Amino acid sequence: MTPFGRNKEPEPEQGEDPINRINGLTRRIRELEKNVRNLKEQTKNIEQRLNQHKKKISQNKTKAEEKTEKLGNRIETMNSEIKKLNRKTRKLVSKREFKELEEFMEMLDPVKSDFTTENDVKKIIEEKMREM
């Protein structure tokens, strides 16, 4: 049996007619040529699929590189924004400072605090003077 699944034809005998021998050899050559054409077609198909796969891989690689570049740009932008926020945060009032300001504001709150007017002070002085 041959590699292509055909049974091997018997070898022509020495006494066989040369015409029959030539016909047999011609038939074998045609079969081999047919097998070669089939192999060439299969090879061509494989090469086409391989080229398609290479093209897809190249496209995917390009897309991945573009996405990576976009991500890098976004990270740089975010880092820049974080630095800006940090600078702004340094300018903000601390909790302790805010608490002090709040207490000071409460001290000056007219609703919670009693302020004396000039007239009130004069009355208090007059009363104290009378008491003396």
C-alpha cells in the first residue's frame, strides 16, 4: 500500500508489451501528478489560513498597544490630578485649626454670648458708685 492509500500496482513483467507498460507508467504519473496538485492545494490553503491568523494577531497586537498607551496616558493624567489635589489639601485648614476657629466663632456669637453696650457699662459703673 502507498502512503496515499492505494494498493501498489504489480511491477510489469519483462515479457509485457511495451505499449501496456508505457500506459501503466503514464497512469501512475497522472496519479502522482494528481497527488502533487492536491498537496499543493492543501499547502496553499494552509498558507492562506496562516496569513489570516498572522493578520489577526497583528491587528490584536496593534489594538493592545493602543489600549496600553491610552491607559498610560490616563494614569499620567490621574497622577497629575492627585498632585493638584495634594497641593490644594496643604492649603486647607487642619481639624485642629478648624476647631479653634469654631470655638472663636461661638464666643463671638451674639445669640449665645452676652455683650454689653456702652450704656450698660455706664449704668453698672453708676450703680457701683452709689453702692460705695
